[in-house]
Amino acid sequence: MNLVTDKYIKTSLEDFNEKGYGKKILGFFTMQFFLFLFFLLSISLGSKKLQFFSLNIGLINGIVFCLGFIILFSYLNDVRKIKNQSVLSYYYFNKWMYLMITILYTQFLVIGISGAGMILGGILSSVLYTSFFIIFFIGLFQSFQRNTLEILYKQRIYSNPTADFINRFVSFAKKYGGLIMLISIILRIVFPNSDSIQQDEIINSIGKAIIPIFFLPFIYFGYALAVDNFQGYYLQKYLEDYRQLSGYSVEEWYGKDSQRYKKSLNQKD
């Protein structure tokens, strides 16, 4: 039972009561639109002979774009269940949104690796960076597996400081993001020649060659949030057990319109 924290349960209940799922559905269509834009960008870059393992990147990211529809419809299918499981609304959204973000990252990486191929060579860039990211993902999986086993069998309380940091960062960005953007615009106006470094061919070439590495922090942060949401899997699996353990009523847990709540009213009568 250590796998699901009181904080996650509280967040799940507040999420449904305050946000519902209308805007979340819109969020998925927005992500699908971004996938479409990067698909169009890939077609344009593919016409310039950018390739990933000798494959046209427009074809690869076109397949990824189609996968987005599968994820979108999978979420819409889960939305139908929310009526009877309101506490799981937060989990359903994050589960499918993280997959959507993952395939968007995939499009980024395909474009980035193929771009690095302009400097390193197409095949070398594809082999080098694909091997690197496979090893990186294996390391993340082993870390997740090790932490989960420690929670299950060593009674360690679940904690995810990276996810907590990201949540604090998001809150900070919401408050001060506009101010930071304004300062950046002013600095660009005051120092218009600050981007002259882009004219240096050597630095420009190095930047293109290592551009896939810049995705590492985003991938790691995405992983941290996905692991944090893995609590939802166990919440779904032991839904009633966690309700009783947490002390919430049937109405609070499942929702006023749920069959479980209506059944409990009939039993009282």
C-alpha cells in the first residue's frame, strides 16, 4: 500500500472536482495538432535528404502521427469510465498524455538525429544516438524497477523529488513566466548582436552534431512524471481497498453519478 501516497489521492480527487475532463480532451486534440505540424516539418526536411537509418523522416514521423490517433481514441474510451470512477480521472489523463508526449519526443529525436547526420553522417548519427538512447532508457527502467521493488518488499515510502521539483517549477513558470519572457525580449532589443555566435561555422556544426543530447533533460523529466503517475495503476488495481484505507466516502471516491454510489443509496433505503 506504500505505492500510492495520500498526496496523489488528494490530487486525483481535487483534479476531477476542479477541472473535470472537457479541457483535457481539448488538450489531446492540441497535442495531435502539434504532431501534425512536426509531421509537416519532417516532410519538408525529408525533401532535403535528411534521413534516419536511410529512411525518410517524413515517413517515420507520419507513422508516429498516426499513433497519436490511437492514443487519442484510447483516452476517449477511458473517459467513458470516469462517470463510475471519478477518482481515476487524473490517472487516465496522465497515462495517455505521457504516451502522447513520448511520441512527440520521438518526432523531436528523429528530426534531431537526422539533423546531426548532416555533420556526422546519416548512418553513424543514427547508430550512435539510437544506441545511446536505448542504453539511457534501459537505465531508467532498471531504476524504476529497483525503486518499485524496494517499496513493495522493503516497506520504503514512495517519494519522487524530481517530480516535486517539476511541479514547483511549473508553479513558478505560471507566476513569473511572462515577466521572464518580457525581460528576454528587452535584452534581445538592447543587444541585437548577441546571436552573432551563430555565424561561427565551427560552433554551429558542433551544435548540430550534439543537438539530440539536449533532449535528455526533457526525457528524464517526462520519465519522472510518468513514474509519479504509476501510482495511478495501483490505485486502479486496488481501488476499493485504497478508498477504505484513505477513509473517503463512496460519493467522494466514485462520484455522485456512479453506479456504486447509487447502489449504496439503495442499500441504505
